[in-house]
Amino acid sequence: MAALQLNPDFAIDDEQSLRELFEPTHSLALLKCQESLGEHAREFIRRSPFLCIGSQHPDGKADVSPRGDPPGFVKVLDERTIAIPDRPGNNRLDTLANIVANPNVGLLFVIPGFEDTLRINGQAALTRDPEILKDMAVAGRVPKLAIIVSVSEVFLHCAKAFRRSRLWSADHFQDRSEMPSLIKMILDETTGAPTDQNEMRTMDEGLEEDYQRTLY
């Protein structure tokens, strides 16, 4: 299928044209952006068990990756610095490789039940410093490295997206069984999933066992 071609007559290709479509930025939206972690930002980080980190390779390829752990897994080292433990994953290392090449990152912190979020922009680096890693152990396992983010911008983000999506509303939760398992979806799009249901079930059970064995 050919890629969709946008009508150039309706393209927005400069900032002035973009801003002409919207009302001026509210003064509070400008004031809320801070250069360091205040009391409420620290508390938000302490409560958050989940974040997404956006990174970018020098060739322009962008990536967003989830990170999750018990609340407080991200450590506030000082008013301008936080540390994020790196847990076992699929070893693609997309985020980590991007940080090595381009330190600029964006973070979005989420707290279950909260409709507002916390955004942090800054520059990241990777460390194996045992003094930092020792406080990040879970189930007796210390991470191989941590992502250190030097904060340049921090601000709370409003609840509109979460209210529109009703993300935390139980009556809007979807039935996971209405879509195939993770492994089947990947195989369907690549090498092809096995047609034998018992074989597919064995593969799904193997993934669950792997989750339990390699979560930390």
C-alpha cells in the first residue's frame, strides 16, 4: 500500500502559520516551566511507578520507551538531577544507544489515578557508579546502569488528555482477550505464527515464565 500523500495546500510548515491557528499561550502555562525540581515535582516523582522517556538519534530517528517499577524508583539526587535505574529488557538498547549519541531526553511521569502528569526535559548520561546503583536494587538485584538526567525544564501537565481518554475509568477498560497475545501479534507481522493452538499456547506460557524469571 502506497504511503498517504498530504495535500500541500493545507500543510503547516512554519511556526507562524501554526500559532495563527491558536489563541495566545496562557501566562500560567509559561510561568509553570521551571529549571529545577520543586517540592511538588519531587513528591510527584516519589509517587510515580511509571514514566515514558523520549530520546532521539543524531540521524533524526525518535523513540519513546516505558519504564516502570515500584513507586519512588526514580531517585532525586538533587534539585537538578534524577537517576533512573535500567532494568532487564529486550536488549535492543534503543534508548541507551540514543543517549550515548544524543543526550537530549524528555520524560513523562504518570501516577495511577492522577489525571495530571509531570514533564521533565533535560540531558541524560549513563553511569555504572556503584554508589548510585546500590540504592536501586529490587529483589536483591542491582541494575547494570542508571540513566542520569540533568534537568533543564520541569512542569506539571494538565488533565485534559487523561479526561478525554478516561484512562483510569474502569468502565472504559478494554478486554485484553479481544486481541491476540504479544508473541502472536509479533509473529503474525514477521515470520508467521504457528497454526497449532497448543504450540501457540506453549509459546505464550513461555513468555509469562520469562517475565517472572527476568523481571529484575
